[in-house]
Amino acid sequence: MSLVVRRMLLEKGDMPVQKLHKASVKYVSADAQAVVHDVLLEKDLLSDEEKEIMHRGKNHAHPSGRGTGFGSYKRATGLESLIGYLYMAGRSERADELIRFGVEYVEGSK
């Protein structure tokens, strides 16, 4: 997911590596991904299969990472699971669509 976000940021224009890293963190942090997870479900933007994959990934989550609550970590893991599944299933266009939605949503909510 981080790679796609960085690519999207670079499409907006060249930037120094440090600035690129700092910009990408706000989109790929567990807290941001947890928000995107919730919005995708709220707005009913996922198929039943995608919801199931995300739910299974969320339930498989282990203790949280640095500075992130357990609930946020689980929801972020669910979203990452869905994105990974879509790429592995050869559905990269759908994965990119969801990532773009997430970036646009996070950008609009700041």
C-alpha cells in the first residue's frame, strides 16, 4: 500500500525523499487506514467478498504497533489484507481504486 501511495504522491510532482516519506506516512499510518476501513464500510463501497476478506484480516490481527490502539491496528490490518488479496488475485485496478479513494478521503478530511 505504501508503494502505491508514494507513486500517487510522485505523480503530483517530484519531491525530496524526506518530504515524500513524511507525506506518505499520513496516508499509510494505522490510524488513517482504520478511518478508511470504516468509511468503506459506512458508504457500502465493497462487495460482499471484499467485506469478508477485510473482516477475516481484521480478526486475524495481533497486538498493535507503535502508538496505535488495538482497534485501529485491527481495522488497518483488515484493510491491508483486502488490498493484498486484491493484488494477489490479479485485481490491482480495484486495489488501486480503493487506495486512491482512501488517499482522497484522508486528504479531504485534513
